[in-house]
Amino acid sequence: SSTLPLSSILDIRKQGSMRKKTIVELRTGVKSGFGLDYFNAGKKNDAHKGDTNDSGRSGEISGWIEFDMDITEDTKGLICGPNVRPISDRSPDDFRIDLVQLHIARIGALVADIKRLFSAYSYLVSWNDPVLTALSLIAFVWLCLKFNMEYVGSLPISIVALYMTYLWKKRRAGQFSSRWIKTEREARVKAETKMTIDYSTHRPIGFLDVAVVRGRNLRSYELGLPGAAYASVSWDALRFASEADRKKLSEHDPTAKAIHDLGSTVAAGITSNPEWNIIVESSESERLKQLLPADEDGADADSKTQEDTAAGDSEHPSLQFPILQPVAYEMKPGGNHERSDGNGVHLIPWMSSPGAIVVQICFQDALNKFALIDPYFGDVVIPLHRLAEEKEIEGWFRVSDLGGLQPSASSDNLQSSSKVADSSGSVSGEPEVYLKMKLAIPESSESPVDMSDAEKEASIIIAEEMMRMGAMSGSENIGLIGTSLGTINTVRGLGGQLQGFQNMLGNFLDTVERIRNLFNFSSPNKSAIVVVCLFAFWLVLATIPTRVLLLAGGIAQYAGTFYAAFGKKFAKKKKRKNSEPTEESGSEEKTDSTATRIRNFFAALPTDEDLRRAYFWDARREGEKAREELALKKRMMRLKRLWRAQWFGTVELKEATSSKQADRLWDWEPVFALVHGHRFIWWRSEKHFDDGEPPLGQIFFAGHSGLGGLSPIDMRELSSEEALLIVTMFGRGLDGQQKISLLCPDRASKEGLEDAVIAASTGSKMD
């Protein structure tokens, strides 16, 4: 638009077609290129959960198409022609929660713009910048003393014209899109900084071990029939906190805002006495396990599970979940608290925790497949303070639809570790479940000052991850509505009303945003016309006193109403001579044509949502850069303090390929790898490591292990440059003995990796 001549800008009839070369990205996991799916992409698809390839991440670029695009606006048929046609309205959207949230966000953006306007005025008169405030004071005094108030109407017009001139210069300088890109970048940085703790108290980590063994007398309250029951386990850090304490702690301990899901059992068929032998960990539990390194001796979680199985726990699998020592927000000088910081957050004993482990019993059947039907049956709530006192709890617990700790009368000794009795039914016939729970409290809970750097970093990572998962669940979770089929009809009727309100709100926001964008050169041609009109209007107000214009406007209004009331009597004879229907039809056509032109003129203006979508991927690219900068700092702290990695970096792994067109049957694939303890572990990328994804593989240096050499076949397949940067190692992999070949980026990286592997393998053999 900056290269168009002035005549073409002011006369929209002379606007030609706009031709430009366009590159459109092909993105993974996006259903269409026009809806909210496309412009809200970026989340990892559930269908690809556990996939180690980047293709499972929605919004990732998988390719692009380059083409020439020719855009032509039919200004003659819509605005300037003798017979204009109206632009058809957008089809009404169906009721969607995310669309309502989008409209609310648009309202928030408008309010934020108004706040920025008031903030700018406050800054202008605040003397934070003495020179700027002094100049504004001089201008204000001069206007009050010298300006003729008869022409006061020209002041607001001149201010708007000057502001539009400023926006026009920003547009010509290519800074129009910077607003949207800057907003996205700030949003990404704010989202990342929100996921950091704002207190210096390091919280020791305790580990919950929960096993839901079996149930009895689990029948539907409504029908008294058994169902496919399953148990869901969660951790609620503020279950027994008062409303005041809950609000106060949620502000200073964001990890306690949400209820954290540990996992659930798999339904054991339709029975009133189920026995649950299969459990499924939640995504949060799996992610926390992946974020924390395994023991330095190389023993992973699988080996520990095998030991537990040999000890007799094979029939009762359990869920493990890390929790942080509880904190309180209250400054008590001279108290007996373990630690306190400047923000008033201090540790409290585990026995004083208001949290609880909640075991919910639900039914899984055909009726509960409806989205609005609640499968909830009842729950068992175990206070953490009791588990902290007794360390281990085992026994039958009554299931209550109200929640609460209700131990069964048939299990008085909850600390008993004897074999579980046959679940033939209780004496009372009430629903019950058999639970096993343990809480492992670290020694650092007694003296948190003696926590190691690794323990401190682990507590930070767990806190940040709990905050992240809590924010995600808060934005995505939708509460269930009722438990009866009659509720569905109510919701359907309510949905129609909500749809109307949603579309009405959207149309109102479109109108407000189009009017605003008319002045900020979102459409340069139309904004240029407004500038010329404002200049002409300013000349009128600057030459004719405002009082005279107000007088003329008032008289014109009264004259118009007078003609509407009495004009027909004076024009009666004239109407008889001429064809009255022709005149009326021509007048109506003229009026409708003018209204259509104005309506089409505004309909061609973009809304803020249109502009956001136009600059969406550019803004997201900049926001991702800002996120990566913060992620790099966290990654380095995590690798050095928590993982204590002897070496880490990006290398290329030799992997087999199925491509028939390749010259060789393998190819180099980039991976992120590290040496931790006696293990070499690798992920697909740094982002997979940051996100807590499971590693692609690992080599455990035990027994026959260490660095290897290149075989004659390898030497024949590799180029001379590749042979100088190859590192080969072997050891115990996930499926037995394994050998891998890595291509390092340079000699320094190769030497560092070789030294780390030698130290790790030599140390394991000495152990």
C-alpha cells in the first residue's frame, strides 16, 4: 500500500488488483485452514500421545506451498457503482465454548486498550518524564489563554487527525503487524513466568503410593444394579482448608489451585465386587516421572517394579505420585517453622497438611457415554495428616456420596499388613473399597536447610509442573451438568439461547472493532479517505464558529421534523401532477442504495480477529522464540543441578530407513542426548526433553560396555568427514545388549562425549 499513488488511495474506484507471492505452511494436526482449529493449534494431540515424532504435535510445519495470489476487491459492484449489491452476512456460528471464550478475550482486549489510553494520559501528567509533562502543561495553558473557544469543535478533530497521521507513518514503516506479534510474545513470556514459583522456600518431596485393590457392594443408587466400576485417584492439597485459607494459599502456592490426577483403575467387568488388577497412570503422573532422573546407579522404574512384584505386590499394582511438603502463608516471628521467606511462605509439618487423597468410584456403561451424564458414584477421602502420622494405611473404607473419611467397621486395625481377606461382602452391605496407601517422607523434611541442589531443583520442577497442569486443567475442564436425561433437554434449549447471545455479542464486537480499525490504517485506502474527510471537516470547524454550526444543525433538525409533519400538505398538488409511485420507489431505491454503500464500506474493514488470524503464525513464531529463550535457561539449570549430566548436546543417531530410494539402508536422525550416571539417554529433541516425554532409548554401562570401533562395513558406508566425527558405544539397552553410532557436530563435542562415556563405563565397572 505504500507504493500506491495518492490518487488511487483516495479514489477507491481506481484500485486495481493486488498481486503478491504467498507461502502457505502445511501444518500437522490441523483439521482446516479457516476455523479455530487452525488458529489455536499448538497442543499435542491425544491421538499421538506417546509418539516420539514431531508429527504428533499439532501445528508443526510439515511443508509449504508457494503460489502467486491475485486479490481484487469489487469496489464498483459494492460501493461506487450505480447498482450496488449488499454483502451477505456471515453465517451464524454454532454455540461453542471456545468461541464464547474468544469473544470474552476480545472484550478484554478492548478494555485493555482503554486502560492503556488512560495509562498514557496518567503518564503524561505524572511528571515521571519532567520534560514531557512540562511541555504538555505549557500547551494546555497556551490553549486555555489563547485559543478561541468559538472554534473548540476543531480540537478533537485535529487530535484524531494527528493520531491517524502517526498511525499512517507506523504503517508505512512496516510496524503495523508489530502490535500483534508483540502481544503474542508478551503472552508467551507471561505464560512462562507464571509457571515459576515466587517464593524462595524449597519444599521437600514426599512420594505417595496408592493401591485400590478391590470393592464390594458397589451398586447403582438409583437402580440397585451392579455396573462396570472403576476407581480414580487424585490429590487435593486444600481439601480440608477453610475458604479464607484456600484463597490465601492459592494466591501464593499455585500448585494447590487444582486437583491433581494420579491415575485410575481399569473396569473389571459388570460386577458389584470388582477386583482391580490393572491401573493407568495419568499424563501428569507420567510426565512428572519423566522430568525427574532415575537413580544414578541406572536402576530405572521398571527394575523397581520387578522387585516389588517379587515381594508379592504383583496382584495389586499401585500409583506413585510426588507431592510437596505443605506450606502456609503467615508470618510468625520466632515460630517453630522450618523455613520462612520474605513473602511469608513457610513450611509446616506434614501432619498439619489440609490435603487429602481422594478415591472416586465411577461407573462405566453405555449411558455414561453421554457427555452430560455424570458417572460419579461416591468417594473415599483419606486426610494426608493421618497418612503422615501412620506412614501406611490399609483396610476397607466405606464409599460415601458426600465424601469424607469413613473407615469400615470390618477393619478396625488400619495399619494391618496381613493378607487381604476374601471380599464376600460386609455385614452392613454398604459399598466399600479396599485401599493400600503409603507416604515416604524424606529426611530433609526435618532439616530443609540441608537439602542438596538436586533436591532443591527437583522441588522447583515439580512445583512448576503442577502449576502448569493446574492451569491447563482450569482452562480445559468443564463441569458436568446433572445426572438425569431430563437435563439434556434443558441444556439443548439453553444452548439455542446461548447461541443467539454468542452471535449477537460477536456481531457487536465486529462492529466496534471495524469502527476502530477504520482509523488505524488496517485498510489504508479507507483510512486515507477518512483522513481527507477529517481534514475537510476540520477546515469547516476552524473557519466557522462552533456555535454557528450547532445552531445550523439544530435548525436543520427542526426543519426536517417540520417537513415530515406538514410537508405533505404543501406538496399535495405536486404529487398529483407527477407519478407518486415512481417517486416513492426512486426515493426508496436511493435510500437503500446509500445505506447499502455505507454498510458494504464498513463490512470490508477487518476486525481484530481477522488481523489476529492474518498475523497468527508470524506472531506465534516470535512467541515461540521467547518461550525457547526461557526454556533454555530452565533446561540448563535442570541438566546441571538435577540431572548432573556429565555431557549433553544435540547429535545425530544412525537409524534404519525404509526408503527404497535411499543410497544406504540407514540415515542420520537428530536427537538430544545426555550422559547421566552410568547411562546414555536420548530424546527426539530438546523440546521433548523439556516436555517430559519418554526417551527414545538408553544405554546402561554395566558389564560388557563402553566405546566401540568402526567395522569395515561402517568405514565403507561412511564418508571421510563422517568417519572423523563418529562415536560408537555399546551396553545394555531396553531390549538387551545394544550398539549405537552417533555423529557429532564437531571434534570438541566428540571428545567431550567420549570422555563422558569412558568415565561412566569405567565407574560402573569399578562399582
